[in-house]
Amino acid sequence: MDPLTTPSAPPFGFPVPGNRWDLAGPPAPDLRVSVVVCHYEQPAELARTLAALGEQTRPPDEVVVTDDGSAVAPSVPAGVRLVRQEDRGFRAAAARNLGVAASTGDVVVLLDADTTPEPGFVEAMVDLPARVPEALVVGRRRHADLSGDGRVLPEPAWLASAYDETRDLLDADHASHRFVISAVLACTRWWWDLLGGCDETFTSYGGEDWELAARSWLAGGVLAHRRDAVAWHDGPDAAGRAADPSVKRAETVGVADRVGLPRTAWRGLLRGPADVVVTLPAGLDDGAVLATVDSLLAAVPTARVRLSSPHRALVGDDPRVLDLDAPLDGARLHLALTTGALGSAEAWRTALSSLDGSATDGAGRRDLGVGELVDLRLARRAGRWSHPHLCPPHPDPERSLTPWDPGRHSLEAWLGGWAP
């Protein structure tokens, strides 16, 4: 099943438009909270974090420690559950899945063993998921030398700036998944299960949090940052530690191969999921199909096109050409053409970017004159809640593309350059 499109009625709450978590309703009562702490070979840090969890203003209903194959099983206090997986290298994504699977709460809070929460951390983290079941909330990870003199270390400037500029992700867009870190993360267990948890094919440091956040966003989720949910990481941010450049490169490639969203996806290579999928109707004539597909892919080389079987054979062997009923997994935008379409690179890009503000203004559909462009994120949310108004039409049509006119257009005119 595709977690982006599988029907699953939310367990409580009311939907919000766009990413407007500030419009959330009251919290659902009596929700149980589980904190899952991911650990590997850090017993002192783990003990400090578990002690801090015992001092929360909103005590968790359960704490699960998930160990990624430490040589010696960590010691945990009475009432804390320990689950372990064998040591097969860095498998934080799998360890987090193991820990969440062992939990029983309605809301799940993820922490790393070396990231110690302030007393109000859990209370702040669970506030929004208790009101918006599709919310993915990232806390504020600060840095200090907790094992040494306790001095405060710098926060990542790019991350702090991103939270300021987006008003704590209230103004999140299709690239804001890059501002989510799994060391301080919370969501409902329903949402976690619907998404399928972390991608366990990540087997080196980093990337699984961005991919999870991207998947959440595409499924119609809400992103939020709680700057009052503070947890202290023991030591500097990764950018402040000496590292092999190949590690960061592997992380970047791993995300690009799994996420089609802007600012992390490949920009030219035909790798990873498509950001944009265009569907052509089966009844178009051959010239219109060839010219439309050529026009589109010349302008947006990473797009994918869905065609009928005869049209696929006509276009030829191209990895960007899909079956007419191919799933839209991982795609952000879908353009369902009703006719052939021609346009310059600028015209196609203008048309396909005409919903880029949908994350904040809530418009989910737009008439392009040649078909309807749909923001799949909002369409998925509207379908889940059975509320079409969550994916409303844009009030103004966009007419940058030229509809195919068999009376004046032909394939040779398109290729020869004398057709628009």
C-alpha cells in the first residue's frame, strides 16, 4: 500500500488549511505519550537523559530505550523498557522503528540518548500532535559540553535562521523538510504508522529524518517547530565536528535518491522519484503526443509522463515515460492534460510553478487551460478527511501553455521551431 494515498480516517481532531497549525483546535483528551530514546554506546549520556525524563512537567506515560547493538546492554531504571537490535553497523532508522513498534502511546516523542530534555520538553512537543494528528513537530536542539565544563556551544546558524524566517515553520514550503531533525521529533502513533516510520535502507549517519519529513509533507502532513521544546545535545552540531566528506556526500545522495522535493532532489539526473507527473489522455493524436512530450521534457527534464500503451510505444524507450495508471508515489504535483500542450521552457516552468504558494495560501488546484494542475499534498489531505475544501481551486487561471490546435500545429512545426 502507498502510505501517501492509503485511506485512513484520522483518529481525532479537525484538519487545518495549508500548514496553518496556528488554527488548530483543542487537544484530544486522555492521550498517552511514549518517549523513545535511541542509544548506542553512550551509557552516561543515556542515564542523564532518562533522569531528565523523570523531571518533566508532563511526565511521559512510558519510556522505551531502543539500542542499536551496543556491545553491552545499557542499564535502564525500573519502568523503562529496553529493546535491542544486533550490531550491523549504523542503523538508527531501524532502531527508531523498533522502539516505536514497542511503544503503546498515542503520541510518540523521539530523542537521542545524548540529547537531554529540559523539564518542559515533553509537554511542548506533544501539544500540537494532540490537536493536529497529521503534525510532525521538531523541537529545539541546543548544544553544550555536558560531559565537560557545561559551556554552551553555538547552535547551527542555518537552522536557527530557517526557523526565524518561516515563523517556526508556520510558513513552511516544499523544501522545509530540510529543517527537521530526528533527535527531537514528535508525531501521533497513527501518523507514524501511516507513513511507515523511518526508511530502514538508511544505514549511515543522517538523512532518514529529512526523508521522513518529506514523506510526511507529501502525505498532507503539517510541519511545526517548537522553540520552547528544548533538549541539550552533548557536544557540537555535526557541522562543528571533523568528518569525512564522503559521509556527507553519501547522506546527500541517499536523500536525493529517495526525495523528489525541491532543494534536495536531483536537478538533472534521472534518479529518485519525480517531483512532477503529467498525464496525457489516451485519445490524443500521435503528433500531439510526440510534440507535447518533447516540449515538456525539453523544459523539465526530470518530469515523468504517463501515457497509454500505444503512446508509450510511439514515444519510445525513455525512463521518464510511465504507464497511464502508474502510481503517483512521491510526486508533489500532477498535471492531468485534457489536450496536447506546447510551450517554451519558461512557459512550462511558469505553469508548473503556479501552485508554489499553496503551502501557505491553501490553493490546491489550478486551471492551466490545457488541463488541471493539482498539489497532491493538499489533495491527499482532502481525501483523508473527506473535505474537498482542503484542496480548493485557485481563483485565477494560468494560460502560459498553448493548447494543441490540429489546424495550425504539427510535429514538424514544433521541431522546426515555427510553432509556439
